[in-house]
Amino acid sequence: MRVRRCAHLMFEPREALQFDLDSLVGGGDGLRTELSLLALVPHNRQEIAVSVAEAALLARVPCTTWTDLETLAATHDPDGIHSLIARGLLIADDADHAADRARDDRVREANWHTLSAVQHYFGCWDGVRSGDETRRAGYVTLQDLIAKLGEPPPPAQEHSSAAARLPLPPPQTSDFDDLLRRRATCRNFDTTTALAQTELATMLHRVFGAQGTLQINGGGDTTVIKRNSPSGGGLHPTGAYVIARHVQGLACGLYHYRPLEHALEPMRGLAQDEADDLALRSVAAQAYFAAAPVLVVLAVRFPRNFWKYRNHAKAYRVTTLDVGHLSQTLYLSATDLGLGAFITAAINEIEIEQAFGLDALVESAIAVCGFGHRAAQRETPEFDPRGLVWRTDGTRTR
């Protein structure tokens, strides 16, 4: 049997305060510091406690070439080696450990940068209800936050005195400025009005659809698409997975949008209560977002981006920029159609990936958007300082 270190691995020394009765009895503060060393393993999404000796052993085993197990055991503790294999930190080439090896291979083939892989996979949520927690903590409005946390940093840095600043001429304006000013995150969706299929189709085509294609023959036919948003390397690795809750003529369920054909691929039908529950869990119990008739999961296919930017320190950042560009196009498209829209990164990625059957080592949720008709009455606060969406009495302006 041969072994190699897993493709991506980081160590984090961590300390935690623990209650210590002996300290308290002896006149101390009743606390002691407990130190641990954790191995962060992206391919298993696990934090694994290791000893200093185990960390040293891992540091001596290459991750790019295979090492004969007997040769390694001749100079290192055999029990420690087998323990690391069992926990997926050392990858073995035998049949008993094929599952760990397959996950590690998928991460290798995606060409992740180690820091980015750790950041992404250890930032994913499962079963978090941030909406409920925010309400319990009393952080519902900006005033609540200021009351509990104090004033935030100023909106802009100051690098000179007021007298040294150079005034600019007034900006040119057009109808586009009005569209930009009316863009506001919607937290008050009309739960009684279904989204028309034409509205859904227009939104998906404007935001995610292929506005043009180019065939490049480089030994195989490669299709490059153009969207209405920029994308690093022109690769457009972000896919749109739809949770349809309330769309005219469209069955409740899960769909994948095909940008080349401008078509929906049915993935799984859902009863209304199942769709409602999945929507709520997807956005971590932010009920005002879950009320949208359509939610769109923005999921990045990492191998598509990392094919060009291999093991690149900036590659993951580019994928998050991609999602941000798409969300702004979605906001403006919705505003133009008279719809409300939102985006949130406070999502339960793991539950979303399980629902859609995504292989998270290849394709993973980054954010969730949604859109639909606004409610007639504002119940949840929205940031609309110009009063272009809501009147002071909480009714809609248009």
C-alpha cells in the first residue's frame, strides 16, 4: 500500500477557556486555557484534532507523490500513520479508503489554492438560523445595531482637509440614474401574487442567459458565452439553480437554468410546504427573503474557473466577484420590471447542495438571490432613504 498527504491541509492552534474548580478553590479566577492543534481538511470539511507529533509526520509526507507505507513505517510510528489514514489526512491507494481518495482527487482536479479551499469549505453553514438569531439578539434595524455595538466606522476615509478637496462638475443624468436610485433590497414580498412565467423567463435570460456564443476549436469544441455581466477570464462559472415557490404555470420544485438553450431543467418536484421549508432553510431563516416566489441559488463550478487560474491565490476571489456582478444585474433587471429583489450570503450551503444533489467539491453555493412582486404594505424595514419605493406611511409609491 502507498500513501500521500491530502492535497490541501492547514493547521490552526486554538485555545479555549475552560472552568477550573481547583483554580477557583485556590483563589484564582476559576479559568484555565486549553490548547489544541486542529488540522483543517477541505476535502472532508472537517476540523480534526492532531498531536504535534502527527503534524510533524504529515509535514514529512509529500502530497504530490506516493510513498510506500512500509518504507514510511520503518522511520515513523505505524499506529500514528494508520490513525492519520483513518481520519483522511493521509490518503491511501487501497480499496478500503477509496472514498477519502475520491474526495481528495476531486479537490486536486479542481486546482484549488489551499488558502481559498480552507476559507470556502470552512465558511459553509448547515442548519444555521441566522434570521432567528438576529431577532433574538435584537439586531433587526440599524438603530438596534448602533445601540448595542456603538457607531460604525465612517462611510468614507478622510485623506485631506475640506479646503484641499477638488469639487467635480455635476454628473450627467439619464433615465438610467432613476433606475439605479430605485434599486433597493426587498424584504416585503407579496405572498399572494404569483410571478408570471414571462417575468421569470425575462429575469433568467437577462441575468444568466447567453447573450452570444463563440466556438473555439482547440482539439475539441469549446463554447464561450457572453452574459450581461463581466466574468473573470470570460469563463462564467456561476450556475443558476431555481427554487420555484409561486410561478404561474410552473410546478413547485427545483430547477436548473440552461443559459445556452434558455430552458429550465426540472430536478425535483416539491409540495408547497416542502418548497417553503427549503426556501426558509436555504436563507438561514431570513423569513422576509424566503417569502419571494422565486429563489435562485448562485452556485460556482470551481473547475471551470480554476481550469485557467490553477492553484491561483486570486482565483476564488474572482468567483465571488462573478456572483456579485450577477446579483447587481439581477437587481437592476428586477427594478426595471417593477419587481423587488434581494441577495444574501447568509445561507446554508450544505443543505442547499444536498437538496439539489450538487457535489460540493465541484460545484458549491455562494449566495442566494430572489425576486418577485413587492407587498402593498411595508412590514419589515427596508433601506429607501429617498422614499422612491415606500411612502412614509409604509405604502408603495408605485
